[in-house]
Amino acid sequence: MRKSAIRRSCAALAAVTSLALGLTACGGTTKNDVKDDSAGAATSGKANPNAALKKGLTVGFLPKAVNNPYFTSSDNGGKKALEELGESYKEVGPSSATDTSGQVSYVNTLTQQQVDAMAVSAQDPGALCTALKQAMKNGIKVVTYDSDTKTDCRNAFVSQASAEDLGRTEVQLLAEQIGYKGQIAILSAAQTATNQNTWIGYMKDELKDPKYKNIKLVKVAYGNDDAQQSFQQTQGLLQQYPNLKGIISPTTVGIKAAAQYLSGSKYKGKVKLTGLGTPNDMRKYVKNGTVEGFELWDPAKLGDLAARTAVALSSGQITGKEGETFKAGDTTYTIGKDGVINLGKPTVFTKDNIDQFNF
């Protein structure tokens, strides 16, 4: 049995964010009772890589939003993995990806239900921290996937792919498509988007390799993750650079809008387009010859790894410390800095495999 503390009703837990999202009523323990040193729970104890996986565990999945095709795919991947391992799966979550206070409430619900572990895709990096720390204090292992919280508010984070892999592989994809020669442009989201700028930084670094000496990056344009603006920016790039050979758009909104423009223009099939997109958005553009290939991570594999990480944590095989290793399926993973576990290189979607995916 879990400690008697878990049987107590949890308290009004504050969403710790500068937005002051308010309190989720529960009753008993106050915010001040969640001690500052609870952060140490994320890496407490000693890992035993040879420990047997426990059976009959319950793992709760809390996506940013339920009924979202992306999270349906990822969480089904987690469900399948848990069933294979002899564990129980449950999913809870808000219907909106902006309902942060709702996510806090669902963390509290899973804590009250005494799950063994939870896998959470955080809507906000800090808003869930008080609730997640309370869960860890009650012996629940916390894994974040797809979107992280603060490092001391969970045991491990399962990342879709490393920022470096995402940036470099997009350049590699486009370079192959244009024969390593010609002008290229990048169609990004917002100019201030941290993830976009990080990926673009790795793209620029990749382009320094001598094998890309005949490729020239002429412009980085910004569509602000707005379909109409991204469409117009694509049009503007081709007007400004009539000899443009390719475009990288590391945003699902941008690549879809760019594909829409190209598919109805004289540039279809002549100007190559790649980046990060979803199969459901891009399927018709791949099949009509506008796009040869693009990439993203496979959300089902992401959910699978999140589930297996939760079980490994609950079984004591890992604690979340850097350098620990564990086996998930046929792959051995090593935990990196700050408890980050990278799923691997992104999946490339082409006409040969795109119909195998639905998200």
C-alpha cells in the first residue's frame, strides 16, 4: 500500500504561474505544505537497472487536449505498450489545449485516484508544478512527454527528438531534393519562437558543411503560424527570389500553407518544400507531387516510450538521473541532462508510407 498520506484528500493547489490561474479546490493540504525540497523527489533513490518490471501498475495519460488526433495517436501508443507490459491505462484531460487550470485539476484527480505514474503533456512549463510535486510527494512517478514542465516537477521528460536532429535533418532532406545546389529559404513561425529559432540555428550550422557549398540560404521569412500570412510569405519569397529551389518550413501551419500555394502555382514540382508537418495535413500535397517528403516524430512511438518510461520509473529501474539506461521495447535509451530522453530521429513521410499514419 502507498503511504497513508495519499489517502488524505489533497488541498487547494495553486497553479504556480505569473498568470495566477487560480486554485483547484480539494481540501486538506495547503500549498505551503509542498516543501521546497520536494524537487529532490525527481531524482531520489537509487536505480536498479536489473529490477523486474512490476505488473498491475496504473498509468494515467494527461494530454494537452483529448480528442485531438495527434494526442489520440500518442496516447493509443501508450495504451498499447501498457497492455503489452501487463499494466492498466487511463486517459483524462481537458477538451481545450489552452485550459491550463483544467490540466491542474486532472493532475489532482490522478493523484487522488492513486495511480502509480502519470504521463503529462504540459500546456505551460510552470503552471502544473505545485500539483505535480504533490503527486511525486505521494509516491507517483511523473513523466512529461511532447511538452515539458520545469525539471524539478517531474522525474523524466520524453522528448520527440533533439533540437539538433530536427534542424539538421530538415536541411539534409531539402539538400537531397534539390541536388545540393541552389537558393533556399526558411518559412518560420513567429520571429520570437524559441523552438523555431533553435532549429534554425542548427540549420544554419548544418549548412556550413562543405557539402552544402552550392546551397545559399537567402532569407528567413515569418508567417507567425498563421495560415494566411504563411501563404502570403510563400508567395512573396517566390516573387523576390524567382530562382528559389527550395523552402524549409519547420512549422505545421507554415508547411501546409506553403504547400497550398505551391500546388496551385507554376512552381509546383519545381520548388521543393520540406519541413515539419502532419500526414493528415500533407497527404494530398504528397500525392499530387507538390511535396516529395517532410518529417515529424511519430506520436504513437512517443506515447509508447512515455508509457515504458513510466513503468521503468515505477519499477525502480531508473530514477531519472543523467546517465541511467533502460530498455524500452527493442531499444536501450540513455537518460540525458535534466532527465531528458530523446525518442530518436524524426520520421520522414513520403508517398510510400504516408497512408500508414493518421494524425
